[in-house]
Amino acid sequence: MPRSRLLAFALLSIFATGASAADIVLPQPGTPLRQSIMDDLRAAEPTVSTQKEKKQKIIFEKVTVRVAGEWAWVSVSPRTVDGQWQSEPLTGLLHRAGGHWQVVEYVGDEVASADEPQKAYAAWRMQLLKKNPKCPAELVPKQG
């Protein structure tokens, strides 16, 4: 096989094996995609009820967003604007349907408080992916 064909074949093989990872995007602050995800997350529970209870806006810190098509994995640390209240991180799966990002499921407190949190997370992840077979498995981290 000529050298140029061998090189093309090697490059094609590399890109083909990495295609699923390339489909995951990390939208940066200020981008329309990230803004729409954050806006819809602010309009979802438990943020809405917490804002009513605390009588002030909730903001998100330590934000991580990963998107693959119509699916998003998020992790945020909610707190009040005045900094007097802060929550444990909200981490979970969102799905875009009807023009909005909707929370599918958050990682529950039972995972973090389990005797073996990593084992509990692995079981939770497996069930999450089983319930949402169209969600790309590589979007949901293997380690909690």
C-alpha cells in the first residue's frame, strides 16, 4: 500500500474511533447553548422552590456542562446571591424536548451517603442509562 494511502487509512481509523468523544461539547460561558441550559436549570426544581423559600435569586457556581446532541450532563453548586446559603452540588442529566432542557434525573443524596459511594454511583449510572437508552453513555461520567 502506498505511504499516502497508509497514512490516510491510519488517520481515518483514529478519527473513526474518537468520533463519539468528538460529539461531546463543553459550551463556554456566554454561549447561547450554555445560556439556554442554565436558564432552563434555573426554572426547574429544586431551584424554583429554593428561590421562593430564600426570597432571593439562586446563582450557580462551579459550573460544568457537557452536551451531546439533545442530552446534557451538568454539575452546579447553587447559592443565594448574598452568599448566606449554599447547597450541595446538583449533578445530573438533562434532555432537550419541546424547545427546553428538562431535568431527567439528579444524582441523589443516597449515592453520596452510601457506604460505598463509587459503587452506588456506578449502579445509579447503569440504571440511568438503562432508563434513557438514547443518551450517549460517554456523556455520563463513569466516576461520580
